[in-house]
Amino acid sequence: MTARSLARPRRVTIHPLIVRLCHWINAAAMIVMILSGWAIHNADPIAPFLFPGRITLGGGLIGGLQWHFAAMWVLFVNGILYLVYGFASGRF
């Protein structure tokens, strides 16, 4: 065996850094949307069940809505960035 055959295989990048960053930004924004959505749900007076307050984000209806809409804009801007990159680079 040669030293070259014992060497570690070369890492091949499948997705560029911008695509990976967009993915993780979307993942974080979706977690914020879920947690704030649970706070919005808890504010409904006829909801059949409530989520525990420690797993919600916003502390109530107004705070939940503010977090929810902030995360929505993060998703929107991130999606536009991803589309612009995709078309500009020819990945699509």
C-alpha cells in the first residue's frame, strides 16, 4: 500500500456555504415560528388544550405575534436571498 492510498479521502462540498447558511437560518426561524405559534394558540379562549408556558415564545398573544412576524420576515428575506443565489449561480 502506498501512502496515498492510506490518506484520508478528500472532502467534497456538495452544497456551498450560502446554501448551508440559508438552511440553518430557516431552521432557526421555523423553531421561533413554532414556539411563538404555540403562544398565539394559548391565547385563544376556546382552545381545547394549552401548551406549557415554558415551551412558548412571547409570553402571550402580543409577544407571540411579534416574534411570529419577525421570524416570518427572516424566512422571507432568507428565501429571496436563496432564490437570487440559485438563479445567479445557475444551481437551479
